[in-house]
Amino acid sequence: MDEKTAAMARLQASIDAINKRLVIDSNDLDYETHLRQKRQLQQILDRMKEKMSQK
């Protein structure tokens, strides 16, 4: 597994962990923070996937 693939796997694991937190924190003030983090990580992951598919 190369570095980019490993980084993408870590990003996906972080997104999955945030998804679990969103369910727990649905009535918490941290919900918006977690949602923003998830969106940022997803954008990064999507860009990485796009660059890899262009090669």
C-alpha cells in the first residue's frame, strides 16, 4: 500500500468515526463542529480520489 492509499484509508476512517459521533452528538453543540470536520475531510478525500483516477 503506497502512502497516498494509506492516507486515503486514514481519511476514510476519520470520516467514519465522525459519522458515529454525529449520531451520538445529534443534540449536542459539537454536532456542527463534527459536521464541518466531516465535510472538510470528505472534500480532501474526494480530491485525492479524483487525482488518482486522472493518472
